Amino acid sequence: MKEQQQKAINTAYFSMFGNLVLALTKGIVGFFGNSFALIADAIESTADVFSSFLVLFGLKYAKRPPDENHPYGHGKVEPLITFVVVGFLCTSATYIAVESIHNIRTPHKVPHAYTLWFLAAIIIIKELSYRFVSKKSKETGSSSLKADAWHHRSDAITSLCAFVGISIALWLGNDYAEADDWAALLSSGFIYFNAFLIFRPALGEIMDEHRHHDFVDDIRSFSQEVPNVVRTEKCLVRKSGMRYWVDIHVHVDGHLTVDEGHTIAHALKSHLMEKLPVIEDVLVHIEPA
């Protein structure tokens, strides 16, 4: 488990420093290249730096072990951090939309052609970053890392919109210079949409919504491997950070003694935690078959 947590933290560091470098580079190229779409991209990357820092903070805080006031650990901080990350996304999208509308109504020059080459490189870098961070989020089960991965994907989308807008402006001339700003406006819509996609599963996690059907199937299957377990009944799962808490009802021979039922329950708990290391604890309720 410690290896998973460290992997998630290292990935958050990668995102934070990567976004910082890209935000500075995009801002400089956008300013001198006369492209607001690229400046808008830099604004989003700046927000990404802060959100990646929050993700890093959340991952480190979630590592704290359970205590008297937090018997289920500190993992719920992850979806809370995700809500803040979504707030950053929506704030940056709103700013981009407002500035884009203002620039559409204000005549300006066509962006410089070299900005296209820079954007093409950014699209590739951010898409590869999305895939890398998304893979790590699946390996670790971190919801906040998943949100961070979508930041990279939304960055790639805004860069693609900027690329299309600048291409139109360069191809059709000064009469279509605002195509760059329309691209920035379109990218803000993509950011809002991605923000919702990030928000929805985090809300489900904080509300203990049942979203773990395959995981429950695995639990039931492994439970049947334990001697004297006749069948499983209720199986409730809650996720906190990267860990899972399981409540399960199992049927055993009703003529067994309390001591024998207790032994079966402990055997089942040990077996499930061995087969599924992401489980933090299992509460077993014994029912007579």
C-alpha cells in the first residue's frame, strides 16, 4: 500500500512541475505570438499548477493512519480536494470565456505562425501526460489523481482548439483574426464539461455511493473459497482515498458453535485482505444457512 501511495505522490509531483513549465512557456509564446487562445491555455495551466499542488497535499494527508477521531482514516480528503480542483477548472473556464467574448468584439492582429508549431508540441505532450497520469490513477485507485489526469486532457483539448483557431486565422487572413478567440471560447466549454466528469465520481465517493460492482463480484467469488462459507448475502463497500472498507454477511451451517462461526469470520477476513490488498478492513456478519 505504501508503494501505491508513493507512486501517486510522485505522479502528482510530475504534474505540478510539468504544468509550471508549460504555463510559463505558453504565456510567453502567447504574449509575443499575439494569441489569446494560447494565453488562455497558459491561464488554465497556471490553475493546473495550484490544483496539482492541492492533489499532492491531499495524497500526503490521506496517508495518515486511522486515529481516535478518524477511525476510517483520512482518505476522504481526496474527493474533497477533487471538489477544489473542479472549482479551479470552472474559475479558469469562466475567465477564459469572458476574455474571449471581449476579444471577439475588439479588432486585433492575426497570431504569428510559429505559435502553431508550439501548440502541436503541447497537444502531444499533454495527451501523453494524460495517459501517464490516468494509468497511475488506475493503478493506485486515487480519485484526485484521476482529476489531475483530466486536467492534462482538458489542456490538450484547449491547445487543439487554439491550434484550429489560429490555423483558420492564418489561412483566411485578418478578417478572421477572431477565430483564435472563438477557439478559446470553445475550449472553455470543454473545460466545464471535463469539470463535471471529474466532479461526478468524487461526489459519489463522498456520499458512499455504490459504484464498485466488479469489486463486489470479486469479493463474493473469493468468499466462496473459504471453507464452511455456504454463500454470501449483503456486501457493502465504501471507498476512502485509495482504500476500501467492506461489510459482508455470509451464511454458514446454523448448527456451528459461536466459536466456530468466529473462526470462519476471521478466516474470511484474512482471505479477502490477502486476495484484495486494497481492502483496509472487513466486517463479517455470520448468518445461519
